[in-house]
Amino acid sequence: MIAFWLIGIVFIAVAMLLVVVPLLRSRSGGRVSSSSANVAIYRDQLRELEADLRAGSLSSELYEQARREIEARLLEDLSRPDSALVQHQKWRGTAIALALAIPLCAVGLYFTVGNPQALAPADADTAAHGVNVQQIQAMISRLAERLKANPDDAQGWVMLGRSYGALGRYDEAAKAYANAVERLPGDAQVLADYADILGMTQGEHLQGKPEQIIERALKIDPDNPKALALAGTVAFEKKDYRNAVNNWEHLLRLIPQDNEFARSVSASIAEARELGNLGSGREAALVPSAAAAASGVSGVVKLAPELANKVAPTDTVFIFARAAEGPRMPLAIVRKQARELPAAFKLDDSMAMAPDMKMSKFPQLVVGARISKSSNAAPRAGDLQGMSGTVSNGAAGITVLIDTEIR
């Protein structure tokens, strides 16, 4: 925290030097007036007030009251012109105002829109019981408010829809994606994401409107991986196993063959071939590689056997990654169901919760998984969770064991 304030003071000082000093340079022969001496005194008093506020020995209410009193006295003194400096009063008044405004506005702006609590050391117990999710929800609320003022921000709507979806708020996510699609009608990826979310609002079924949107996406980009995956799922739901295989085999040709996603697609193809009596295909179950991916982390989440009797197949599983050092909030989240355990996962920047908080910015990560009966992303008593140790960004083959019940 001390380092933060020192850096802030340096930046404020530099700004004052660049703006205020040129205005204070006059052609009055270097004479010093009584007003300039008073300004120095008042400036010192303000510095002392700010130091007391930062140290916690002065409340914000008392700080504002004292600051107003100092400014009132300063303005009263400045209202009496000094004969030696009348010619330069306009510029000196501007300089004085800036000298006061720059630090006060900087500090005031930070305490208004910043997050002073982020400077405090994170309490591990508090973070584990919902602070991180509260921060995410507050961030999402701020994004929603910004979009009300700037509704044409298409990427903002995409980010809002993705964030709502990660928290399981599918109806709100669908509305956000509808706004994004309206502004990006030719973006196949946005259309595929919209169809996926609409499917979640229909009880995880893609027939109907989601299917129509998937067809639109594939007309725009026949090689869009997510649209192909969803198209295969639609065909599988209809028991059209041949089309399911065709879409998934197309997808398999487009993605790297040494990751968990490819293994999952290959397993789905094998299941569709078996159910449709299509014989064995050329694909084989893929073994995940231990080689690190260029970005993100991958692995598998397992449930400790002793906790199996506390889990229902429809319970929600949240798999997330956060920085090993730095912000405690999740950087990326994926949602599954308990019936899928053990479940393969891959987390990367495409699942970022905020555009300026991406996994690629952090070399060391921690991966966690939590089973929630309420489908709420906020941790609650009775949820089951597990955490990995610190892993390198790009690591593969990570195993997360859910072995702890939140009390």
C-alpha cells in the first residue's frame, strides 16, 4: 500500500510541475508577495490533512470540513490584490487553483471510482466465502450501467452476455447477446454464443430458435468451431447421428489434436456412431498431451469418493482460474454439471470475466472447482470445492480434486 501511495504522489507531483510551474514563472523580477507565502502555508496544511486522512486518524467528513475551511481562507486572502503582483494575478490565480485541484481531484476521483480496499491484503477466509464473486457482480453491474449510456458498444454487450452466462444468469445473458447480435449481425462467433445461451434458457435444448441461429452462423463461417459443435449437438438431440458425426468430424479437423477438447469431441463422435450403428470411424480417443498450450490451462476435475453421496447429477460445477499472486477474483470460469465428473476442462482468455483481466497477463495461476446445489456462483455453506496448487500459465494435465465441504 505504501508503494502505491508513493507512486501516486510522484505522478501528482510530476503533473503539478508540468502544469503549475510554468504559470508561476512571472516577469516581476522574482519578488515574493504575501499572497504567495500564504498559499504555501495553506498548501502545507492541505498536505497534513491528506496525510491524516490516509493514516486513518481523520475521518472523511472531518477532512472535507477542514479542507473547505482552508480553501475559504485562501480565497479570502487571494481576494486582496498585492500591488507588486497585480499584473500577473490572473496567471498566479490559475496556478494556485491548479496546485490545489490536481492533488485533491486525483485523490477524490480515486476514492470515488477506485477501489481502496483492493490495496489491503486479501483475507483468505473472506475471499473463500464470496468476496471474489461480489467483486465480479459489482464489475458486471458497472458494465451494465455503462452500456445504458453507450448502447452501441457491441463488444461491451458480448462481454456482458459472457459474464452473465458464467454466473448462470441465462435470461440476462440472452438479452445482452441479443443486443450484441443486433450490432454484429455478421459475426459467426457472437451468433454461436447467443445460440448456446438461448439453449440454456430452454433447459439445455438447442432446437427451435437456437438451431436457426446456429445455421446463420455456419452460413457466415462454415468453419466456426463452436457453431459446428452446437450443430452436432442439435443433430444428436434429434437422433440424426450421421449429421452429428459429420459436424463433429469437421470440427475435429479444425482443432489441435493434443488437448482435452479434442478428446471430448472424439468421444462424442464414437457415441454417435455407436447409437446410429454407423460403425467405427477413423477417429480414436485422444490422449491428452502434457505439453503446455500457448495460453490457458487444461486438465481434469475429479470428485473425492467420500463426497459422492452428497452430490446429485444435476448439481452445477464451476471450474475457474485465478492469479496465484494478485487479484483474487476469477479470471475465467466454465460451467458443467456433476454428472460430467470427472470432467475435462480448458480455461483461456476467451473465457475472461473482464477485458482487462485476462489469464495471459499472469504467469502463475491457481485452478479451482466448486459444486453448487443452488447453481449460484457465490460460495455457500454446503458447497463442495477443491483447489490445485500453483501452476504455470500454459500448463496441461492439471488435476483438481473436489474434497472439501464449505462450512
